[in-house]
Amino acid sequence: MEFRTHIMVCAGTACVSCGSFNVKKVLEEEIKKRGLDKEILVVATGCQGFCAQGPIVVVQPDDIFYQLLTPEDVPFLVEEHFLKGRPVKKMMYTPPGEKTEIPTMSEIGFFNKQRLIALRNKGLIDAEQIDDYIGRNGYNALIKVLTEMTQDDVIKSIKDSGLRGRGGGGFPTGLKWEICKNSKGDLKYIICNADEGDPGAYMDRSIIESDPHSVIEGMLIGAIAIGAHEGVVYIRTEYPLAIKRLETAIEQAREYGLLGKDILGKGFDFDLRIKQGAGAFVCGEETALLASIEGKRGMPNKRPPFPAESGLWGKPTNINNVETWANIPWIILNGADRFASIGTEKSKGTKVFSLVGKINNTGLVEVPMGITLKEIIFDIGGGVPNGKKFKAVQMGGPSGGCIPAELGDTIIDYDSVNATGAIMGSGGMVVMDETTCMVDVAKYFLNFTQAESCGKCTFCRIGTKRMLEILQRICEGKGEEEDIEKLQELAAQIKDSSLCGLGQTAPNPVLTTLKYFRHEYEAHIRDKKCPAKSCKTLLTFEINDKCIGCGACARVCPTKAITGEKKKKHLIDQAKCIKCGACFDICKFSSIDKN
Amino acid sequence: MAKLSIADLEEIRNKVKKSTLLREGSFNAKITVHMGTCGIAAGARTIMNTLIQIIEESKRNDIIVTNSGCAGFCSKEPMVTVELKGESPVKYSSLNESKIKKIFEEHVLNGRIVAEYALAIGNEREP
Ligand SMILES: Cc1cc2nc3c(=O)[nH]c(=O)nc-3n(C[C@H](O)[C@H](O)[C@H](O)COP(=O)(O)O)c2cc1C
Ligand code: SF4
Ligand code: SF4
Ligand code: FES
């Protein structure tokens, strides 16, 4: 019997960690109990992108969107919606600050402003069923390439589409393929970079979890174009679910003869293997990645020679990012023109971003190039929570920079983002509000790059350490007047004297925060104050005249720093105060000033 | 599983087309069975089961069936609403197995409204 309804249960990493497998199990049990198991199918999909609202369930064909489900919700849901046909309002999504629920997914702002290419199958297929992918035109692009196109046609198509690498560098993909195709050598390799080391970024993980075949098909097409017969997906061990789904997908593709010898009877051979990386950020850099695949320590090497000429085992190698690969089948099927019609003059197509930080709709979004930062943060992201002010957004992770709220009209486009001092990067977007200290942000990212530096170059190894020490001092109120100058000097030297992108970009978070938020550095250094009231050591807690002497603060203070008679104004002994903030949080009368 | 040819791949695509269209929410005909407590008591489940079966037999993959709550005319249950793409929805009432088969044949497959069973044409917005 055919199923009349498909219940799409999100089984992305975030929803799984909130218990979506349990929800799925109870759904299946309840549906069976009600005798609906012959007409309603429960499907596990990849990440729907709206991870903050997980576990998420979408009911098709009616497009009803349920969120934050627990196993306890399920029996009622099954009885009401699936038996009696009454969608359950209280499990639907209500936008922050509004009162009415939005029943369907397509009416929710988070979804309907997006434009899906790389994530085209998101939530529509079971990632572990190759037939589901095939049903959504999967492997049609491969057929087209095998039957109608020459290698040069494929390369021309990718070039015409204007696709640029989504791994951060933004190098034109078609051109890269052409260089590799024209490199001498009969043995060539194709690599998918799924190292994804940027803190807070999970676009690539999500693409592999929700649609692994789109990456495999993209790699097949790339292999045909450059004449490679072996491919490697380099993926970090910390992505167990993505690895499992990719393994299943490779297995299924092999069974169908879509990988292996004589693919689809057209005489082309290609096979794929997975190499698990240990999760060092620097191993995402392409030459370090190659070293790691070869079993060496993951350290960058000098370029040229570029991998396209001499890569894995010294053979011409083409490396692209997960998202880049996932775009390829769509371009082949829908045409370079259609892809190029989306976006700006020099940045075509779409980009996937992970929205995190001080934002209402944390999650994964795919947007057309040319959209403004404000549109992403407010229209899709739902703005900043708790009525706080939007202050800045960090793009490009530790290699990128902070773009201040005043530049919110900046469009998503490689050149426009670069002009701010940040970079497009691989798609991490960390939103900050007025309570975020920009010196602290710079310190956070520098701390990351400092720890991840491979140590080969002196400036990257020691220069970042010295910068970090200065930032630490500033945050502790021990900053000195020359510190800003020292930071700038070190930054310039590190940029100039580092071999790889890690070192060359490591100072960017410091430089951009200095550019746009210099006054915050100065306040820390000169006034020993943190304007965002975030750096603990620079804060003072004082009790004002509103105090009614209830004693609540004195009871929570861990160091007994607060004294005072009942019903009289209390006092904080600054020498004893460790600035934990407990008194501030507990006081009901706004009698404690934090400054 | 033997290695596939291009034709085999096309076959798989057709086989799963129905699922694909259903999930995409793209269809040419949508039949809604009203399944409130009253509808179920009056036999809406039989109507649903019959529909699922005859849709399958028709081999059409662009017809979907779904359920909704009580339509507010409990005495006239079981009821369905048939909606062809681009046309106003039509409500049918007091159905049984043979009536729903006729409606499917005439209206859903051939686009001719079965006036004798029709309750109303058009839709008072569903909640
Ligand atoms: C320190 C460092 C880390 C990188 N990490 C990644 C990564 O995690 N994923 C990725 O695709 N590219 C990463 N890159 C960029 C790669 O070196 C390479 O440019 C990219 O994989 C090429 O693919 P694309 O052209 O499709 O973007 C990193 C670069 C540097 C310098
Ligand atoms: S710049 Fe840093 S990470 Fe890159 S090779 Fe040099 S030391 Fe290693
Ligand atoms: S901030 Fe913490 S340590 Fe300081 S007075 Fe308040 S409760 Fe006590
Ligand atoms: S993991 Fe479920 S929406 Fe992202």
C-alpha cells in the first residue's frame, strides 16, 4: 500500500542530541498502535537547519512544521493530527515576540527567505536511502555528463557558472579543474575537504549528514572532468554521524555500480574512500591535508607546486570543499546560466551559513549571494534575543573578522565582505550583542589559532602567543598605552612571515576589532573598564540606595563580602568580592550596580 | 544488486516519484478526508482506506490524500474535499465506498464534478 503521509523526523546531529531518535521511535509505535502504519511513513532526514528548535518534525504533503517535540508529546500528536486530522497548534512554531503559531514550514520566515542549491534535498530525503536521492533527480547530472558532455564541456559549464570555492578561499572552481586536467600525468586524484575546523561552523557536516550523495555525485563529475579515477573524502573523526552516512552512501553507490568500474556501463572507473582526520584545524589547509592523507604529520608545505600540479603522492590533485562539490550536480542539471543568474557580478549562486551566537534562530541557512547581512540576521535569523542590540557579526571564523552593526547593509559577496576586513570564509556567522566584549572576542579567536598553529613558522607560533598575552593583560586591566601599537606591529609581521593561511589570517580578528571597536580597547587600557561589562576583573559591584536590606545578596555571596543590618542598606567589601555576579542576579530591587 | 544501467536508474526514479512529489508537496489533485470523531464514527476510515487503495490502483503519482478535522456538518459525515490544481475545492458529503469510487473516477481522474453528491463548491477557510 502507498503511504498518504510522510512524517519527516530530523535526524541531524543537533536534533539527535535533543532526542529525535526517541521521538521517532515513539511515533512509529503510536502510529502502529492506531493502525496507521500502512498509510503513514516515518522518515529520518538530515538537518532541517532550524537546529535551535529541535527535535523537528515536518509532515508532508501538508508541510506542517512541529518543533521542540518530546516523546511525551507524541501520543497526543498522533491521535489529533494523524488520526483525526487536526494539526496541533501548541507544538508549532511561534516567532519571538509574536502570539500566533505558524503552521506550515513554507510560511516561516526562517525558511522562506532561503534559496536552496547545496541543501536542495535538505529534509526531503532519507540520507541512508540512495533511492530517495535518485528520486530527487540524483545522479541525473552524472548521466548527462557521461552521455552528452566532453571533459571540456563540463569544465566550461562550471567556469561559466561562476562557482567559487566554498571552503574559504573563493578560488574559481572551473579554473582549478582546468589546471588539474591540463597537468601532465595519467594518475590524478580528487579530494573532498570535509575537515571543517572553524569553531561554530557545521555546514559541511550537515550537507554530508543530510545529502551525502550530492557530494559523491559532484566528485564523480569532477573526476570525469579532470580524468581522475580515485577520490578521498577527508573528514574529521568528530563527525561520527556524517561518517556513517557517507559510508552507507558510498556502499550503496557501489552496489548500484555508480562507483567502481564501468560506471553505468559507460566505461568510466572511479572509486572513493574516506580518510578520517584527527581534527586539527591546520589539516583543513590543503597541503597539510595532503600530508595527513599520506600518513605524515599534518603540516603545511610551500606552494607552488600547487596540488593541481603535484598533490597527493606527487600526482595532480583537485581539492574542493564539501559545499563546492554539492553545488556541482545542480549546475550541470540546471545550467551554468541559471546558477550565474543568482548573486552578484563576481559572486554567483548561494552560500550556506551557520548562524550562531546571540541570535534567535540559531541554525543553518542557505542564502543567495547579494543578500545583506541585516536580512540574514533579522529576517531569517529573527534578530537578537532578549531585546538586546545587535553589535557585530564575526564572519570567517578565526581567519575572519568582526563586521560592526553600522555595516549591516554589506552584501554577501566575496569582495564586499573582504572590504570590511572580514572574509566570506567557509560560512560561520557568530552574532554578537551589546553584552559581548570585542577584546574578549578577539582573544577567543586568537586563543584558538594560537593553539592550532602547527609551529612550523616562528611568527605564527610565537607571534600569536605574544599577541594573546597582550590581549589577556588588556582584559585583566593590566593593559598599557603601547599595547595597541604592539598588537598592530605583531599582526603585520605575522601576516608577512607565515607560510600558510592559518598564520597569515590569524591576526584578522584582532585587526578588525581594532578597526571598528578601538574605543573598547582604549577603555580597557586607559579607564580599566569593559564597556560591554563582560570582562569580570574590570567590573565593580556596588549597592545603591534602592537597597531595602532584604539580605538576599548576602546569603548568596560565596565569599561573604556583603554585610549589613536587616532593612538597612548593605555594603560590599571590594577586597573580598570575587565578582561572581551572584548578588546582581538575585537582587529583585535593582539595588546592585555593575560597572 | 546488479550494477545499474541508465535505464535502470530511470526506473528507480519513477518508482519513487510518488514519494518525491508527496514530500515536495507538488500534486495535481488533493483529496482531504474529514476525520473528526464524528467522521471516524460515520465511517471516514473506510473512505480513507478505499481512497488509498484506488489511488494506488490508478497508478497516478500526482494524487495525494490527507486528513483534516471535523468539517462542521456532523450529520453529513463522512465527507471529503476534492481539490484539483487551479480549481475551487469541492466538498462531498454522506459518502460510502461506492460513492467515493465514483467521485474518484469522475472528478479526480476526469475533472467532472459529481453534482449529486456535492455539498458545496468553494471553501470556507480551514482552521
Ligand atoms: C588553516 C586553514 C584551514 C582550512 N580549513 C578548511 C576546511 O576545513 N575546509 C575546507 O574546505 N577548506 C579549508 N581550507 C581551505 C583549503 O586550503 C582549500 O582552499 C579548500 O579546501 C579548497 O576548496 P574550495 O576551492 O572548494 O574552497 C583551510 C585553509 C586554511 C589555511
Ligand atoms: S603559518 Fe602557522 S600553521 Fe601555517 S605552517 Fe606556519 S606555523 Fe604552521
Ligand atoms: S559579585 Fe559575588 S562575590 Fe562580589 S559581592 Fe556579589 S555575590 Fe559577593
Ligand atoms: S539537526 Fe535538526 S534542524 Fe538541524
